[in-house]
Amino acid sequence: MREEFFESTPGRQQPASAVPLNEQDASSSTPVAPDTGVVQAMKHSYWMDATGYPLLPDEQPVGTVRDSLYDLIPLGSRELKLINSAPFLRLQQVKQLGFVYRVWPGATHSRYEHSLGCYHLAVRALRALLLRGSDGGLDGISISSIQTLMVAALLHDIGHYPFSHTIEDLGFPIVQHEKVGRSIIEKSEIATILERDYRLSPERVADFIDPPKSKSLPQDDELLSHLLSGALDIDKLDYLPRDARACNVPYGGVDVSRLLSALRVHRDPHGERCLVVTHKGISPLHSLLHARQEMFDNIYWHHTSRSFQAMLVRAVYDALTAQALNSERLVGLTDAALLTLLASEKMPESARALAADLEMRRPYRVVLEVSPAAGSMFRRLEALFWDAHRRRAIEQRIAAELTTLLEQPVADYEILFEIPRPEKWEMDVWIAFDHPPVGMKPLMKWVEATGLQPDDLARYEQHQRRIRIVTAERLRPPIHNLGEGALLGILEQLI
């Protein structure tokens, strides 16, 4: 335990039934206990789980993390074990926003911080619901489902590659980080902690993060999983204000406390339990949508950061194609380790050159932007996002054409497409009214209650997206001298 991160909490003891930390045998594996406990109306100051620990770790914390957003995040002994495991500590060296720190120097926060923040918000959301008892709370929900959500919130990003989402844009053979996370949760030291200390199945925790297609989640797990992933989730509630603060920008703010206090469990028109927000949550939920849009417009889609991402994607792709690297080797690397690996002698020339530019902050520059208003050209370019092989082939052919037109050599990795991933804008949320205004119902979908359609958000996003061609700094002046028509003419022939 590192002193600069954790502070002991005086006066707090482990429950009598818990085994002291220094006496637990790390090599032992205790069978996962059957799921027998359910939450009932609160009669005591806190609930206990099957192992004798408080259900919510902040009831009897043994340590705290001082966080930039939430001040102190209380942790129990089991949570300390998870965050001190090797897979979790790696997240301290994986930047939350990839290359955004090259534009906003303060954006060096990590997936480690974000994961702790999500865990903290999960505890807050669960406490708010538990305290409501049978009145829109978690009465009848299995205790193990509540624990599974807390652990899944802490571990939901455990499988991220270096520089966060960037490498996943390559597609096959890159496996999505959720599936990488499943492998880590089920096969690493984390599995031992979950089985021995929490009495939880690692597979069940992984199912929260990487929902299986071949089976349904248990009903309680299905209900609580919407707090981790969906239109209203603690992931967004943490990363938007955290990213905004790190970048020191005025947008990205969300009234998290009011939104969490508006959470309820209700029955939908089909009699199924669902998470809803009361009418008091409409305004903070609306601010969440706008915060996300503003962060994409100003931070996540910033042209310089996106240029760096395109450079990294091409470097990794060329290394994979040359068989100097395989996708399994990428798992478990840190940001710095990946750049060092790409710069090594065994890598192809393109990967080494791009890694050097990434290390020394030499971003490729925009020489052409294409908006959705370009119609069929935009759609044809957008299709290249899903086909890395064809994208690379066209980049190589553009470089060859420019070599002729400019009468100077243009390396096939010096001209790249930068295509943002299409985003999903979902707002499938129920709004509950204790005393609905005339003309409204006690339970209504977001669209009915607000008049805002998901298509409204999608249209805005579509108009804001830009597909760019970026090139090495030295080539921008001569390419501009050719005129925009020259590059457009090349594109029309090739796509």
C-alpha cells in the first residue's frame, strides 16, 4: 500500500468473522457461496454479506484514496486487494484520454483513477437505493448482485489497451477491451480474490462487463447492470466531469448528486423491474447529454489528438502486418511500454518512424477535411473505418500519387485517414412522476416526457463529425500548394 495514495481510517476494524489479511493463504481457493441473501427493509445501520463484511465497504473502511473529484473514497480490505493487484496497478500507466494530454497538458489522469471513481459512484447509487427500502429501492435484490455490481464497477476497464480506446479502432485481430477484461478477471490473481474474499464467481463479474450473447443474466444482475452500462450509467457520470476538470474546460459538468438521488426501481408496464429516474432527474439527465456532446465536440474529437490516434493505429497495424507484433502481446502493456516496443529495431520502418513522432510530439497535420454534407464521398470514406486493410491500401496509393505530383518521395505512412468512430446516442430511460401533470402518466419514456428524440442527438453528432486526411508536417505546404482539387481528384479515383 503506497502512502501517498492511501490513508488508514482510525477506529475501524474488520468484522470478527473476517480472516486477518496477513493470515490469508493467497494460494487457497474457497468455493463460491450460494446466492441466498436478499436485501430486506433496513433495520440496522448497515447490511452484512455472507462473509461477515459490511455490504457497502464505506461502512467499515480500512483505507481511503484521496481523489480529485470526490475528495476521499473509502475502501474495504478486499477492495484494497483488488486495486493493489498487478492488473489493476497497470491502469495507473494507461491514460484515460489517450493523446489528449498532448493538447491539454493536464489530461494525464489514468484509467486507474476513473475506475476508482466508478466504484465510488456505484457505492453511492446503491446506498441511495438501499435507503429507500421497499419504496423504490432494492428490497428483494440479492446481496451477491449488489456486490457484483460494485466489483464490476471497479474492474470494468481492467482490459484496456495502452492509450485506451485507440487500438480497438483497428478491429480484427484486436479483441475488444471488455473481452480482454473477461480473460483477466477469470484467469489472473483477480479471480482468486473474487472467489476467496468475496465468494463471487469471476465469470459472473465478467458477465456484467462483457454480457454474454448465449445466455441471459440473472434478473437481479440484469437490473443492476444498467447502472454500469446504458443511457444512464456511472461510467459517464464519472468520466465526463473528470475529463473536463483535467482539461480545465467549463463544459462537461453534471449534477451527479441530484441524478443519483432521483434513482428508483419501479415496475414497467409489463411488470418487469427497471431503473427509473424521478421527474427531478430530468434536468440533470439533460445536462448529462449536453455535457457529452460538448466534450466530443471540443475534446474527444480535437484534430491534433485524433491525428496522434491515427498515427498510433497505423504504427500498430504495420507492426501486426509485418508479424513483428501479435495482438496478444498488446494485452498488459502500458502507454510507455507500447511506444518503446514500436520504436525497437525489430519493428518495420513505418512503426519506428511513427513511434518517434508520437514520442516527440510531432503530430501529422490536416490537409483535407470532409463533412457529412459531402454526401456519398463522406459515406465511402466512413466505410473505411471498418476496413483497416483497404484503408491502408488507399493511403499507400495516395502516397504514391503524391510522390509523382510533388516530385519528392512520400512514404506510404506519411499520409493517413483520420476517421472518428460513429457514436451511439441512447436515451432509453423511464421517467417516474409521483403526481403527474394533467396529460402525463406516472411512468413515461424519456422521449414522451421530454419530447427529445434519440435522432436529435444522432443528427447533431453526424453533422459535427469530420473525416480528415493528415500528413507529416513537412508535406503540408507542398500539398496545399497543389490546391484542394488535386487531393480530392485522387480520392475520387481511389474510393
